[in-house]
Amino acid sequence: MKKLLIFVLLPVVLLIGAGLGAALMGLVPDFGLRVALGLEAPAEEKAKPKPKIPDTPPPLSTPAAEKPIFMQLDQFVVSLRSSNPRPILLLITISLELKDDLARKKAVDVQPHLRSALNIYLSSLTPDTVAGADGITTIRTGVWRLVQKTLPPADLVNVQVLKLAIK
């Protein structure tokens, strides 16, 4: 009888325990065991993946689907980061192309937060990074990412740099 317990029943119990442990850890398909024990939400209740937000703004030549609303932000004057003892200033005017009037209202409501984030971002740039066409692209991309974090991503159509001067 002891041999039956040792050679038959003990391995069966160990296999069942290992199988349940692997199923609970998610290593093997568990046929709903994790859902039944409340460790995981059912498949219907799982959140749908969020749509991918582009990292870069669309090209300037991209036409809007509908008539967009433009919101020009007040001019920024920011001291650029440099080793020069004299401050190097960046004068920039940015325009946001928004989807509709509701998006414009949302942008006006969060404008202080947006201006603060843009001031921090722009003051972290160096004169070399903002010089030339590549500098404008760098600024557009950075502004695009900041506005995407501040406004609902669907509200922003594009970002334009209207004026840029380094003094």
C-alpha cells in the first residue's frame, strides 16, 4: 500500500499542483481559472488598446479634413541654455491648428499649463539645436508632444512656428 502511495498517488498530486501553479502564474492556458478566481478581468471587460498617438506633427502641406481653427499663442521670449555669459534669447510665435471651436475652448482653458510646459521645454534648448530648418522641425516636434499631453490628442491637427528669432 505504501508503494502505491509513493509511486502512483504522490506523482499525480504533484502534477496536479504543478499544473494549477503554472495556470495561476499565467505560464500555460488556464481555461478561465484566473477569471474564476478573480485574478483577472474577463475578456469582454478588458480595456481596448488606446489609439497610437503620432510622435511627430504631420507635414505642413497636409490639408485638414474640415475647416480648422487656428489659435495663436502669445509670443515667447526665452533664454536659451548656453555657456556664453551673455544671455541668448529665443523669440518665437507658435500657432496651434485645432479641430473645432470646442477644441479651441479646451486649449484656452489649459493655456497657462501649456505655456508653462512650453517655457520649460524651450529654455532647455541650445542655440545650436534651434538654428536652421532642423531647429524648426525640432521645435515643432517638441511642441507637438507637449500639446498632445495637455489637450486631447484628437483635438490637435497641427503645430506651426510662425516666427523664430535668436538674439
